[in-house]
Amino acid sequence: MPEYCFFKKGNHITALEKTDTAGAFALTNKGYEKQFEELNAADVKRALARFIDIRKEEQTTTHSFVTGAVFASLLVGVVAVAYWLFIK
């Protein structure tokens, strides 16, 4: 299976085989930024689908950490208020 690298410009993402240096150079000149991820896939369509899945998973993980921290902070606040109201 070929290895693909990804380029992004705005919301547009394209994949190229890692060996396609001429295509990578052309995309870079057009303003695309090379992404960190490189994946093995059977074809371009599957490589893009895996890349999008990885990005969605990263966003979900980030969202989970943020909402978990907010929930923990609110819970500590509620417990502190309850302690102050009922124990004192």
C-alpha cells in the first residue's frame, strides 16, 4: 500500500503519494500547508477518509477533556457550597 501525505488550505484537504515530490511542490506553491500525518492506504479516497476520521477523533478527545474539566470545576463548586450551607 502506498503512503500518503496530506495538504490543507482553508477547508480543502488533498492527499498525495509521499513519493510525488513535484505535486507536493506545486501544492506548497499554491498556498497549501503540509500536514503532519502520513498514512498507508489502498487509494486516495481511503487515505482521505482515514485522515478525516483521525481529525474528528482529535476534536472529540479535545472536547472531552475540556468538558470534563468544566464539569469537575462545577462539581467542586457545588460541593463547596453544599458544605458551607449544611455543615456550618
